[in-house]
Amino acid sequence: MEVDNLVLALEKTLSLLGESKSSDWAGLTVEEVIRQLEDELDRARNSQPMDLKRLGFLFAPTGTLQEISIDNDWANEFLEISKTIDRHTNAK
């Protein structure tokens, strides 16, 4: 199921964020991003619509998550995860 792939991508991102420090180049702190992603996961788990615009913004090129990933040596993982996010945020 497509939502399952999105949930797995967000869970992987949260796992990586749990070991990360905030980036001077990101617009949000790691803690702020974690709160937003956990909110979206809660929505998905409760069969509520997710805020795809919010996810698109967080995972955008040169956005908050990419900057955090670069500063914390998981940029390649970010690129793989963002492909899944892009499929959902650009689908319509």
C-alpha cells in the first residue's frame, strides 16, 4: 500500500533525525522537524489525511531536512527517502 511506503519513509527519517544535530543552514531545528513528522505519522496511523504540502516543504531540495542530512552525514539516505516523499507529494 502506498501509505505504508510513506509511513516507512517518515519512520526512517525520524530514526536518522534522532541521531542528528541541528544545522545552521536549516530553517527549523531537529526537534521542530521531529515534532512535525511525528504529527504527520499520527495522522497516517489514524487514517486522517496528511499535510502533503508540509511534507513537500520539509523534504524540498535545499530545504530543512536536506540541510540537516548533509550536516549529519546522511545525505544519500535523504535522497532515497525524498524519492518516496516526492511520489506522494507530487501525485494528483
